[in-house]
Amino acid sequence: MKIKAFIFLAVISISPCFAQTDHEQITKILNQFIVGTQYNYPDSIAMAFHPGTRMFLYNGTDSAYFMTSEEYAGLYGRKAPGTLNNRPSKIIGIEIVKDVAYAKLEIDIPSFGNRYHDLLLLKKILGHWKIVGKATSAGPIPKAPEAFTPNPAKEVVLTGLNRPWSMAFLSENDVLIAEKDGSLLRVNLETKERKAVSGLPKDVARAVRVDSTKFEKGIFPNSLHGQTLSANAGWFQVLLDPDFDQNNYVYMSYAAENKARASTIKVIRGKLIDKELKEVETLFVAEPYVHGLYHYGGGMIFGRDGKLYITIGERNFFEYMNPEIPVAQDVKDKRGKVIRINPDGSIPKDNPDFGSGAIKGLFAIGIRASQGLAIHPETGDIWFSEHGTNQGDELNILKPSANYGWPNVTRGSYRTDYQPKAISGAVFTDPLYSWEHTVAPTGLTFYSGREFPLWKGNLIVPGLSKGSLWRMVVDGDKIISAEELFINSRVRLRKAIVSPGGQLYLLSDEEDGKLIRVFNSGR
């Protein structure tokens, strides 16, 4: 080790600098300084500095502790030259502005338990770069990822939400929460103050009391009788415009009904001013209006292309209610599709072509009931969850012109003795992942926080059925492992979301709905 260090020092001392770039010369000087501190070569340290340079060192207080570069180099003359100090160091960055440069070094000293950062100022003097200033800060050495044992725990942040469906962060503590059976709330997570946002459309469809035997026959009456079914009507996705800070636009999807009490998905946007939505305009209506309060879809997301993607459910509770050409396979029907529009509701010119007669905005088909969408942090692909019938729940990657198969293909089974008619020439896209039991996956998200370092880039998938929560380890476009969390404390979950500050939150689908923070109790 001593011989290698000596050879390295000799090489950087005799290498000509006239053929090197400024960046190379600066790197050489910095390495000369690093080698001197790691192997106790005071002369190597002194030569890296302009004589008499004044430096500020870390002393654990807010006072200024300084010495000259010669005094600092002398600290490394107490051991025999070549003796290794346990202080791993590396160059973090170099920035050059003409004949002045700034450099940042990272130094770990395990014996002190500290990580230091040297901020160095360099000046090119008579054609040679020298360090002319140094300041040091320090903090605890971060634990290795393996030391952050993931031990997830739940903390209830808010209660009393009326079946919350989605959430959008205006800031770390200022949020919008859309309640399926309630309203759109603006909530301060610090004070817990909540205010209903006014200016919302009045045509929102609500759950009704119906006779369940009529559902079995495919009849959806308007009269209020029988038992209450867990219908899906109400407010769904709340979403901020990518340029919200400039235009204040908020987007919402919801179940809208007409005078005949039939309903469909509608997408609107308006400008959020304090606690009021102003200049509300309709962007998309998934006609036809039909009876039944199921399988609306309603998931929305802005892609990296700036376009708005919307999932529209098939709306049939039983698959046998489909016509000969199932609605999800009919390109002339808006139901059972993924729609892609511009933020103002117009149709992008680069949308895929599904042929003459296809609905405007069509991007993908063969959808049963999709609610959750998330963008892969590395690839930019849009991933989405999909509800099956009996089993058959899926995760997919959204592709233009793709046909995801429903109802002609499923990984689950049908509720009845349904046999869909074969569609000539159809090419179906297999799911990326499917479960062998019912999960009813909802609003998924990719984890990007710091609470669980080993989870970075993992897909978090909440579910309605049995209150499941899944952590999926992702490698590119593949899921390589799946872990179910909180198996002893299940609750129906509608949404998972990561805050701007990296906190993982969940929304529970209950009449007394909750906002839940997931934290690492093992840190």
C-alpha cells in the first residue's frame, strides 16, 4: 500500500500540466491533497495550496476555527509517511468559471462517526491551479442502506373522511382530498383544519339504495329501496396541472348523472383560488349515460409528454350484459378504454389511429375497471392497475394502440357462464403481473422517499379486497418480487401517494375514512 501511494504521488508530481485541461489539472491537485491526508504526506498537502491560505475547519460549534494551510499540513506529519488514515475521500463535484473553480469533497471518518464535506476554492495562478480557500462542515455518517431495517408502521393523520378516493399535494402540508361520498376538501395537515372547496359541478351521481336481486337480473332501478350496495359513484381523481404554480388548474373526474338518473364519467378542470374552483369547464364526457353505479374507472395522470390520460371503466357489473361486440372492444364506444387528451380537452395529433369511426382521444382498449396510474421514475412509462372479476386483478404498462383483452381474455374467471365472441384479428397485450386471488388494486405509486432506502423505486399497490397493501420490487418493466404489508392490520385502501417531502400516505376506503402515514419504526 505504501509503495502504491508513493508511485501515485510521484506520478502526479512529475506529470506535465501543459497538455492537460483545467478540469484535469484541478482533479490532479485535489487528488494530491486527498493522498496527502490519507497517507500522511504533509508536503503533498502543502503543495496543493497557495502559500498562507487560510482555512476554516469544523469544530462542532458556530464559531470560526481557522489555521493556515501550512499549519494544517503539519497535522499530518505526526505519523510515518505512508501510514494509512481511515478516512475514505472522494471528489463530489468541480465547477470552473474562467480562472476560478469550486470543488466539493466528501470525507468519512468512521472513528469520529462523522461525514465531512470540504468546500474548496481554487485559483489559476501563473498557469497553475492551487487551493486558495477551504471550509469544512460535518454531520453523522449516513447508515448504509442495509442498516435501515424496513419496519413499516402506520400513523393515522386524519379521520372522519367520507370514503376518500384521491389526494393531491399543494405543498407538504396543504393538500386536496377528494371524497367519493363527500366533497373536495382543502386540508392543512399541521392544524388539521379542513374546508370544503366550492364551485364544484352539481350533477355528481351518488350511491342509491337498491334491491340486490334486481342487480342480479341486470336491472338498475332509480327507486330507493332494498339494501345499500357499495356503489362506486361520486368524486374520484383530483389532479394538479403540471404548471399549477402558474395557472392554478385542478382536474377532477367524477360520476355525473343526467335527468334520467343515468350516469357516466366526466372530467372537468377549474382554477383553484383559495377554497373555490372557478372557471370550471368540461373536458371529456364518456357517453353514453347508462344506469348502474359500477366500474367507472376515473383514474387520471399527466404523462411526461404533458398529455392527460384517463381510464374509463366498462360499466357492466356482469360480463353477460355486454353486446355481441363487447363495449371494451368496440372502438366506437368510450367505455372500457384509456383516453389521451391535451390539458384543454383537445385531441393530440399524435394519438394512435384506431380506424374510421373510432372515438376521439382513444389511446388503448380492453379495460374493465382501472383506477390507479403511476409513472415509472426511470423509464417514464405509465403503469396502471386493473380490476378483474373473480381473481384476474392485473398490473399493466400503458402502450399506444394496446388491447388489454377484457372481456375476451382474463387471468381470472367470469361471474357467469359467459363466452365472449372471438374478435377476428385482435392482438391482446398480456398483463405485466396478476394475482391468483382477488386484490382489487387501486391508486398505486412508485416509492421515492427516504424513510425506506431499500424501497426506492418500488411500486406500492393498495387494494380494496381484504385491505391489502403490496410492495413490488421492480426491475425495468418486470416485477421480480412482491411483499404484502400489514397483514395483521388490514383496512380497505383506495390510494397510495408520496408527498413532496417523501412521506408515504394511504387513504382508507371507509365511511370514517382515514389518511394514514407509513413510517419506518426501525430507524
